[in-house]
Amino acid sequence: MKAVITVTGKDVVGIIAKVSAACAENHANIIDISQSVLDEYFAMIMVVEIDQIAVEFTKFVEKMEALGAENGLVIHTMHEDVFNAMHHI
Amino acid sequence: MLNMNDILETIHMIEGENLDIRTITMGISLLDCVSEDEDRFCEKIYDKITRKAEKLVAVGEEIEKMYGIPIVNKRVSVTPLAIAGGALSRDGFVKAAKALDRAADTLGINFIGGFGALVHKGFTPGDRNLLAAIPQALCETGKVCSSVNVASTKAGINMDAVKQMGDIIKETAYLTRDNDSIGCAKLVVFTNVPEDNPFMAGAFHGVGEPDTVINVGVSGPGVVASAIKRAGDCDFSTLADIIKKTAFKITRMGQLVAYEASRRLDTPFGIVDLSLAPTPAIGDSVAHILEGMGLEQCGAHGTTAALALLNDAVKKGGVMASSHVGGLSGAFIPVSEDQGMIDAVSAGSLSLDKLEAMTAVCSVGLDMIAIPGDTPADVICGIIADEISIGVANTKTTAVRVIPAWGKKPGDMVSFGGLLGYAPVMRLNEKSPAAFIARGGRIPAPIHSLKN
């Protein structure tokens, strides 16, 4: 199973490093990253595998959210089912 | 395979266009709580509701977190109390309403529906006692919602019940006069009432339902409004297609949440109600969808046609997205809960008569409309009779939720707070229908009810 992590906020040094480190710490394997910076505004979408994650998925969602709050970013983590349900028959 | 554009579209719908799951409503049968003893009955219904729905709020919050989609309300609907509590006295029903309110507090839900009766063909003694208890029950509880079905296409209209509802609405308005007559915002008069509707104030758990069931109401007027805006100048076929596609996506979200809630709560999945339910929040208005189609303001001539197109396209798009569609399913047009409607009424563009016409093609009826506090009960009965006739003749659900706001005159503002919003008091036709209403008895069912 996969989850989608979206990160948005003002660009600073080390955002990807921090988010990636949190993923590694929780055993979420990154399989895709798409990232851009527009007018100092950072936006990233990351797809991670969550079959092996070390904590319950909802706890992982909370941890990532907290990481965002600590760094002035907005981080949303959503289960892939929501995108599949909406866009695939 | 996850596609970046799809991901961005979904996130934008949630973050920028107010897409949400409006409610997860657990229906609970109270038929096995029957007792002649009032206190015993209250104890049994409190115990059953708090036992069966114990995890409802927690599970709702878990799903919210997992999918990143807001689930605004978690609610409970129960068997109409007049049926489950058929042996109760008037005071017994007031006690039972308080037991429901306590159960809602314990569970942490914001509304509990089912303090109601089905009287489309006549009254049982229990129905009479419950109806007599409604004003006091709504005054002395905060979360209990009441609905009374006074007609159906099969049975015709119980005009005695319509007459009584006029008095009940007036008394409820008086008893809750210190709070802009808010009691009336929790009281709906129906025809052809659906037994699986998850939306308040009309939700109840029908007698043909299983012991417990999960029904989910989706929403998303903002998503539809944005899609129409993006499409720009297109013809009606294209417009209908855009609404259908959007409704499909919204409903798929509802189906996913309903399925997951049903699994986690070990409760059968009932239906997804694919309604466009507005809120007073900016960008969450059904009126703005109609205006986005090209009307200068909601209420202009053409509004009924626009609403008919919207209502039909929402159903067509949603029906394939869910395994079971039910409830009210369509576009709601509550005045106080929709910023565009509030503005249209304030500007004089939207009259009660136009709203009545719109209810012939929307999913419910005259909803959350503030009327002058000195409106005679007979006039309220006339409003109910007209609206109910539209439903009976068209084999559809219609309903009336009007608030005769105590001490308020046309043009004054009434505020209910939260999702219930605020509304300008509307002007009514003051000619009296008293002699018509006083006839009593039943208006016979229309000829097309004889389908067998």
C-alpha cells in the first residue's frame, strides 16, 4: 500500500532532507518525488510505500503533520485509496 | 498508478473547494427497547445507543486522518420514537428526548435524529403524545432533532397533522424565543420521508432497516461551482456532463468512507446520500452554482431550470459511484445555511414563492427559512400544505423547516450559529387560509399512486 505526502510552504534549506529522514525513521519507503519551487514557495508530492511502516498509519500522519508544524510547512499524508477511489473505476 | 494531476485535483478539492464528507450517521433500531415503564424505556434507549455507537466518533476521526478528508459530523438516527415508545405519555416522551440528548452528549456527536412520528394516514395514541411533547422536548434538549411525516403519495395528506404542526411550530418558536426560536431549526415536516436519510434534522432509522446501519452523506457544492467556473462558456450538454463527472468523484469519496466506516464499526453499510449540502462558509453555496451557470442572482427567472439541471446531473453522476444510493440525494436549498441564498433573499431577488417553485425540482423542500414571529399558525399550515402537495403530486420527498422567529419582522436577521447559519426574515402573503385548513381530514392520494 502507498501513501501520498504533500509538503507546501516557504522554501528553506533542508526540507527534503527532513521529510525524507522522517520517512526513513518510520520505515516508509520513498518511491516517487515530484518537487518544485515557485517564487520562494516550496511544493512537493512524495509517494511512499507504507506496508512496513513502524507505527500505525494514523500515527505516521500525525508525526508528519507535527514535523510540518515545527518547520513552518504544511504536510498532509493521505492513503492512496482516496485517489484511486476518486480517479479510477 | 497514481497520477500527479489526479493527486493535485483531489487535494485542491479538499483544501480549496471545501470538499468534505458531511456526515457519517449510524442508524440504530430502538424496537427492542420497548417498555411501558418510562424510566426503563429511557434507560434502555440510552444504553443501546451509547453501546452501539460507542466508537462512532473515534472511527470517524481515524478515517478522517487516514484519507485526509474532513468528516464534518458524526451523528446517530434512531427508530421514530413514536413507534419505539408507543406506550409513553406526553411527559414520558419529554423524558425520552432528554435520554437521547444525554446519549448524544456521551457519544460526542452533534445531533441525534428520530424524535418523530409517521402520521401520514392517522395517529396512534403514541403519535399524539409525541407530537404534544415536541415543543417542550426541543426546548429542553440541545441535540435532539424531530421530524414528522404528514403525507405520502400513497396515503395522501393528513391535514389534521398539518394543522397540528402549525401549532407545534408556533409553540416551539415561543418556547425557544430567547434563542431566535432555534427549536424550529430542529423540526421538519415531511412527505414521502426517506427512511435512510443521514442528514439532519430529518434523519431517522426506518422500521425496514437492520438493527444498526451506516449511512454517509457527502457534500461539495464548492467543487461543482469551481468546475463550472473553469468550464467557462459551454452549452447545456457540456454543463451537465461537467456536473456529472464532478458528482461522480465526490460520491466515490463518500463510498470509500462509508465502506471503511462500515468495516471498522462492524455495522452494515446502508447508503450513500449524494447531496450537495451547502454551509454558510464562503465557496460552499448551491446558490453560487446556479449563479455560475449564468444567473445574475439566485431567484432570477431561470433559477428553477438551472436547479433542475443541477439536481438531475448530480444524481446521474453519483449513482454509478456508489453501490447503494439513497436518502435525499440531490441539491439542498436551505436559506440560512447558504451564503448565496442569504444574499439573494437580502437583496430581494429570492422570494418564498420562488423557493417553493425550486422545491419541485430540488431534493428536499422549504428549508431553514425564517418567517415573521407573528405569522399565524394557519398561514404556517398553508405553507406546509402547499409544499407537501408538491411532494405528493410529484412522488418525491418534500419538507418544511420554517422558523417563525419570535419578535422578528421581515428584513430582520436571525442567527442560529454554526452549520445552521443565519437568515433574513422573509415576507409572506398575509391572506388567511384558515377556513381551508380548518376543514380537517385527509386530502386523498393522487391517481398516479395507484400503480399496482
